[in-house]
Amino acid sequence: MLLAVDCGNTQTTVGMLGDQGAIIHQWRMATNATDTKDQLHSRLYSYFTMFGMNLSEITHAAIASVVPVLSQEWQALMRSVLDTEPLLIDTQACGGLTIALDNPRELGADRIANAVAAKTRYGAPVIVVDFGTATNIDVVDATGTFVGGAIMPGLMLSAQALFSRAAKLSSVPLIAP
């Protein structure tokens, strides 16, 4: 089975996928850039134990991370504890996506994964919008090439900045109407 880790700035999503790619279990945890391999191992072990699963069921692993220090810790965990070499989602391993940028190495793993998933699921051309700590808008053209996009503050980050800088605006909870 495949252990997939999506390490974002605010949250990390961990998923266990079966042989046909179906999600067996998925967990979310706060991203903490000071976490060590041992702390990640403890958390992962707890998640697996909670559902009667065993870490020995993991045969493959993949990491898409925008937090470099945690990429290293997840890699160390997968190598030493899980005895598997993880696939790192980056411009070298981007699912056949062509990247038409002056410096492709500047493109984050999150944006690569989103573009590949959207292209696979919906075909090209496609526009991807990802609402997270940052809001990303990315474009894959008709030839299936990643041609660019934009990154801007996410909803919560924008609201926090607005409330902290606009004296007469009070902070209100952001909830669905």
C-alpha cells in the first residue's frame, strides 16, 4: 500500500491508498516545522493503531511538501522506520507534466500535484484553484503544459491582516451562511 503525505504550511494530510489507488484512510494534523522523525513516527503509529492497521502494510511512499525541513524528516522516517524510499513530488517527478517556467525549480510540490491531478481528472486545458494558507491559481494549457499562475494570501491570512490593520473592523468568525 502507498503512504501519501501532503505537507502544507498549515496542515499535513496523510493518506493510505490501496493497490487500485482508492483511499483507505486519511488523517490531518497541524504542520509543525519543528517536528522530528520520531514525533512524526509516533503520530503515524497512533493513526494506524486507531484503525487496527500496521505500518508494515506500507510498501510505497510519496511526499509532496512545501516545508523543506519536514520533507527531510518525513524522508528519514520512511527510510529508517518504513524501509522504503519515498517518491518526492518535484520538478523531477511531476507525473509527465511539462513545466514552461523560466525557473521550474521554484514551482512548489503542492502546485505540481494539483496540476497533475486536474489534468488527469479533467484533461487539458484546466485551471486549478487551491484555497489554503495561500490561494493558488494555476493554468495548464491545451497541450498539457503548466504555463503559470498566481499565489496570493489565503482567506484566513487575508482576514487576519485586515482585522489587525483596520482599526474600525472587528474580527468576526468566518463561517458558512
